[in-house]
Amino acid sequence: MLGFRLRVAVVAGSVAVLVAGWSGAVLAASAPAGYEIAKQNACLGCHTLDRKLVGPGFREISAKYKGDGGAQATLEKKVRDGGSGVWGVIPMPSHPRMSDADIHTVVAWVLAGAPTTAK
């Protein structure tokens, strides 16, 4: 009887581990590329999705630039070169190690309202 219970416990534990791993993979796969790149480049150290931390929240940025046809280029330059004065006195550092493609993806994600799930 103890052997049977042990086998059931081992199987149940294995299933739980598999389900947890699969759920994490699904969540990672459903997150937009811009969000993943922002996490990998420490953007979330200064920005949150919806409120000011050190810099403005990504959704605040999206709202400010809504309808601005030049926003993509403006913000890509700001991410690459850094800047200050638009959101306060604390400067945003430059990100020269981010690729142009990654910067483009992050900025497009921010301007789309910083969704946390893929559409």
C-alpha cells in the first residue's frame, strides 16, 4: 500500500511540474516581443506599464504621443541617444548597445499601448 501511495505521489508531482512548466512557456510565448525586449534591456528598472517610476509609464508615453506621426522616429532616437526635459529633470540614459531592430520593436510596442499579451 505504501508503494502504491508513493507512486501516486511521484506521478502527481511530475504532472504538477509539467503543467507549471507548460503554463510558464505559454505565458512567455503570449507576451509581445516589445515587452520581452524591454525586460531584457532593463527598461523595467525605470518604467512600469502604467505609472511613473523613475521615468513615465509606458502607457503614459503611448497616450502622450497618440496621433503623432513622427513619434516612432522621435522615441527611437530618444531610446538610442538618451534625453531629458520632456518628462521632468531626470535624464533617460542612452542605450547604444540595443540594436536598431530591438529599439524599433520596443517603441512600436509602447506606442501600441504596451499590451502584455499578444493579439
